[in-house]
Amino acid sequence: MQVGFAGQNTNFAQGATQVSAGPGIAVTNVSVQNATLLTAQFTVDAAAALGPQSITVTTGTDEATLPNGFRIQ
């Protein structure tokens, strides 16, 4: 599934920004539209634990985390 992210005071950059979504969630196709908007493709493994997952977006030393931002049901 494609997931969109909007940040405030962020510096997302194509090729430098990484997204992680916890164990069992593969993140691919990170596409940065501008310094505050990006999309990413999430693929959830069938064996992934159910429940909330925190999403972390990292660009260089900048890190933004959304606690419990994604739920596997």
C-alpha cells in the first residue's frame, strides 16, 4: 500500500530520506515531493505482529517519529 507523509520543519530529500515502519514491514519506493511531503510503499509480511507500529523518517541526522502511526490488523 502507498502511504503519504507530511512533516513540519522537515528537510526530506530524494535519495537521502529513509522510512522505517517496524519489524515485518518492508518500505520501498520512497518518493520525496518536497522538503515536507513524501510517499512510500509499505508491504506487510503475513507473519508481522498485530498492533500499532511507530513510523520513523530519517534524513541525515534529522529524525521524525510518529508513535503508533500504523496499525497491523
